[in-house]
Amino acid sequence: MKSKSKTFYRYILSYALVLFLPVAVLFTLFNSFLFDRYSHEIAESSSRLLGQMQENLDTQLEQLVNISYMIQNNSVVNLRTNEGDVVAARKAVETLGVLHSVSSLPDHLVTYRSGTDYCFTSSSRISPEKLFTSQLVYASHTLEDFYAAVDRPENIFTWPADTVRQYGGQETEYITLFISASGGVRTPKLRTAYLIPSSRIRSSVSSITEEYGGSIQITDPEGTLLLGIGPVTREEYLQAGTPAAGDTVSLSGEKYLLSSAHSSVAGWDYTVLIPSRVIEAPMQHMRQLMILLLIAVSVIGATAVYFLSNLHYKPLKRLTEKALSSHDPQPGASRGGPADEMRQVEAVLDALAQESRSSRMALEESRSVLLQNGLHRLLSGEYTPALKEELSRNGLSLSDTGMYRMAVLDCDKTRLSVLREEADVFMASLSFGNQDAVLCSSLPGEGCFAILFPGAGEDDGIEDSLYSLKDRLEDVCGVPVSVGLSLPCSAQDIGEAYSQAVRALQFRLVRGSGCLVVYSADPGTVSSLQDYPREQLEQLQWYLLQRDTENVSRLLHRLLGSLQKDSVSFNFVRMVCFDVVNMTVRTLYTGREGTPAPAVRPEMLEQLLSFDTVPELVGQLETFVDETCASMETLQPDSGYDRLQEMKAYIEENCFDEIFSLQAMADRFSLTPSNLSHYFKSCAGQGVLEYVQSRRKKEACRLLSQTDEPVQVVGEKVGMPNVSSFIRFFKQQTGITPGQYRKQNRNTAE
């Protein structure tokens, strides 16, 4: 009996250690680890909210930039010819009204060319003097300020929030955004002013100001306050110095957590200040909950320890008694008993082994999820000892002395999961520097995923592996797969390598879908990616679409001259030559069935890789220029009918999709978004967005008149899931709401 009691107490001690020791250790480390982690997550949450706010505003501001570009290049809205023509001015006002309806951000739109007597709004033609003295009267800005803002050299310039008295006496606070599609100091200059209500910006950041009680300050590049929201003033913030993002700053006796972001579209800087007490309050509440939880776990754990110990001790007691009796068998006892008992023990062991395999599979799945979460943080630029240890525990060991490269693949988003699995299987068969390539399979955004290559260096074979993977994925999805590849970098700079790969992937706008582009900073020479002639190549594509031989020849010879400068590097010249040849061949001959073989064939792209000097590359490009101009003389004029029909078919198939975009359509037809928009309008008589809106309006009218589906469902089916935006869009297109339209058509049918 004594030995049995010792065994029972051993069970109690074992279970108590297993249960209470981890709980005690976790509770001891709670203040030093979990609270720090929780505050870090709160800071990241505020940064994510700030990023979402910035992304939302940048999307709407970029839409205003595109509208300004369309105004700049629209012959109807030509202030030099429309100023004295009443009919033309009316058409210009109607066109501005349509463009104004595209964006829901500004209340008013004013277009003015310096030196003219009139400016145009979305509702009328009016002189600037009358506009700013009767209809839009600013409290702090004058007509002279307006003229000065129009002639400023910046493409984008902003007036701070100012109270504007409108016609009828209503006063509203607006931020005035001036946008010109043509920069520089040349005059006269056409500039469009957008009056954005401050209330709309405040509503977009309400989650930060109301939920967290924070303050937001929006400033221009010169540090001038454009709009301040919240209790903290700009003067109080400036008195605190210039703290870095993520630091804590003390203002008026209270501590605030600082976050900041920059808008690359309008040049605005966003500064967010969140009170520290908002972060500390949940922590204190969590500490109280953890203490109560520890007490409850202790009580329940003590009961469970006693029950489990007794439960496991009884079978052991019976097996022990049987084992002892088998060694001292009674006379005449059967020998089958011990064998049966051994079979029972073996069956128990088999069951435990099966359970162990199931637990191991669940652990592998959990490790995969944790690895992906760690990779996301790594690609966002985070590199800390804690993250490095976490990745190591989940199968990815990073070396501070090792070199790495990042690749980003752009694929067919409808088959993204299948392509990721195919890529995962393929990359598992490769090894670089005694490590496997790692697939980051759930990046934010549609249609892309990334691969981390360890052991990078010269002649690492990564490009060859990517070409093989690209061919394999293209066989699966049936469409081109574009790849961007970074330069080799250390583990600390993997986030920067990911940014390089994304920027390299963007070159598919020039080189077309299905390309593999290696990022090149070219730091040893004057020429670098910032000198890349992207605008000239975009203009070249437009002349090729128009079969304008004279301008094609002129532009190509200008490129030849720029490539013969002493400061231009060999790699830069080869990259430009490659893109010129590739864009020309794709634009002239892609999709032209029935036409004879071109004088310049795509094999010339491979020949460019065999040259080692700049004169050889320039000479080959001169030959290409002559042959291109000669071949264009023999081509028949392109009416654009076939290409236009393909574009309309693409719109018919995708215009009711919520994520339909001009960029995706441009990728599909190997054109830049600007050239696609201009080409479609020159052939169809209306822009892509106008055509999409007309198709959505027609389909919405059909659904409203022929079905009983709710207005929200109708909006979702035409690509506008936000019911408020759909109702506003429908009223702008038809003059009545969807409910009124359905009622009128029902009455007509009856």
C-alpha cells in the first residue's frame, strides 16, 4: 500500500508541474512581455488606421489628378477657343459636369487658364471676379491669391482650410486643391481647383478621432497646416520639437503616441496623435482579468490534477497487479492471460501513436500560419531579434551575414490559390545556399505573391529558376505571368528588397505582361531608374497606335541622341533598347491577324543580350529605327475597329466587377493606362469610364424594371456594392432615384 501511495503522489506532482509551472511563468512574464506586445499592437493598429485613411484619400485624390489630366487633354474643354463661343462653352460646362460626377470628394470644380476672361465650373461659365465676389467668397483668400495659385510651377498646390460663403449665404469650410496636368513655369497655364469639404475628410478619419480620441494634423510639404482635427493644436505640437514616428510626446501634461504618413499624390503629410491613456486603460483591465483567470485556473487545475492522477493510477494499479501475478503464476493457471494483456498494451500504444501523428500534422499547419504572419511583418520592413527567433521556430532561419533576393509574381487572380500551390510544390524542389526558397502565399492585394530566395549572389541561378516557374504557371493559367526581382540584400533589408521587386514588376506597363524584370539602381553613374524615359516611351506607343511615321522617327532619333551621352551606363542603354524594341513590336503587330510578317522580328530582343558595348547597342537600335520606319510605310492604316471590338468585349465581361480598373484593362491590352484611355476615346467617341458608366446604367435600368430585387442587390450586380454610391450614381445618370425609376416603369407597364 505504501508503494502505491508514492506512485499516486508522483502523478499528482507531475500533473501539478505540467499545469501550474507554465501558468506561473506566463503570469510572471506578463508585465514584461504581453503588455509590451499589446501596446505594440495598439500602435500598429493606429498605423494601419492611418494607412487605410491615407490610401482612401490618395485613391480619391488620384482620381482628381486623372480628371485634371482629362480636362487638360479634352478638346471640348479648351478655354482658349471656348471663351467667346456660347455653344462651345455650354458643351465645356456639360463635360465638366460629367467629369465632376465621377468623384464624390469635391463639392465644386473650377477650371481656369491664366490670362483669360472666364473660368468654367461644372454648372456655368463665369468671370473669376464674379465667381470670387458673389458665389464663392473666401474668408482668407482673394482673387489675386487665386491668380497666383494658377501660375505656380507646382503640379499640385493646396490652400489651407478656409470658410467660404456661397451664393445664398451658406458658409462651408473647404480645402482648395489646385491641380495642373502640365508642370513647370510656362504660361498660360490651365489649372483646375477642387473645393473639398473639410467635413468629408473629418468623416474619413472618424475612427481615429472618435474611437481613440486622437488628433490629426494635415500639412503641406512646407509644413503649413491645411486641416487640424482633434484637441491638439499645431502650435502645441511644434513646441514639442520633432519627435520620430512611434515615439511618445508630452503635450499639455498628457502623453500622446505619434504616427505619421505621407501622401505621394498630393504631397500632404498626416500626423496622428493618440492619447497614451487610451492604450493603458485596456492593459489595466486585462491585468485584472488575468488575475481572476489565474485564481479560477488554480481552483479548476487542482481539481483536475487530483481527478487525472486518480484516473491514471487505477489502470496502472491493475496492470501492476497482473504483471506481478504473471511472474508468480499459481499452479494450474492459464498462460494465455499475460499474452492477452500484452496485446491490450500494444493496442493502447498503437492508439497513442495515431494520436501523436494527428497532433504532429496539426502542429505543422499551425507553424505554416505563424510563418506566413512572420513573413508579412518581415516584408513590411520589420526586422527584430524577436521576429527572427519566431521565424526560426517556424522553419525559416535568417542569417545576418547571408544574402537574399525577393521576387514578386503577378498572376491571374481568379486562379490564385491553384497557382500558389503549384509554385509551392515547384520551389520545394529547389535549394539555395543549403536552404529552401520560401513562398509568401497571402500578400495583401489581388493577383500576386512573393518568393524569398536565400543564398543570393553572383550566378545564383535564381533568374533561371524563375523562368522555369513562370513557364509552369503560364501553362496552368493560360495567361502571361509577370515577375519582378530585387537585387541581393542582407536579411535586415528584406523589406527594401520586396519594395524593389514591386517597383520592378511595374515595368510591365512598358514591357508588357509576361516579362521578368530585375531591379537596377545603377548607382555608379548619373543615369539611373529616375532617368528612365518612361514618358517618351508612352508617347512613342501613342504614335505607333496612330501609325504616325514622322513622329515615330523623330522620337526614336531623339532617344538615340540621349543614349549616346558619356554619363549613360551600358546596363541603362541595354534596358532602354530592349524596351523600345519590345514595345514597338508588341504595339505594331500584336493581335493583327492576316498581316504579313514584320520586317523587325522579336528575335532582335535576344540579339541585344549578346552585345557588350554601348556603340554596338546604339548601332543595333539605329538599324531598328530605320527598319521600323520603312515597315510602317508599307502597313495599311489601322482603323482600330478590331482592337476596339476586343476592348468593348473585355468591358462587357468585366465592367460589372467591383474591382474593374483602367490599370487591369491596360495590362490586358499591353498599353499604358493613358494611351488606352486616349485610344478608346478616339475610336469610340467616349472615354472608358464613360462607357463603363453607360453600361452599368443600362444594366441597372433593366434590373430595376424587370426584377423585384432590392436596390442594394441591383447595385452589387452592376459593380457598386455601396448602396449610397449606387443611388447617387443612378440619380446623376438618370435624374431620378432607383426607387422612383422602378415605380415609374411599373406604372407604365400597368
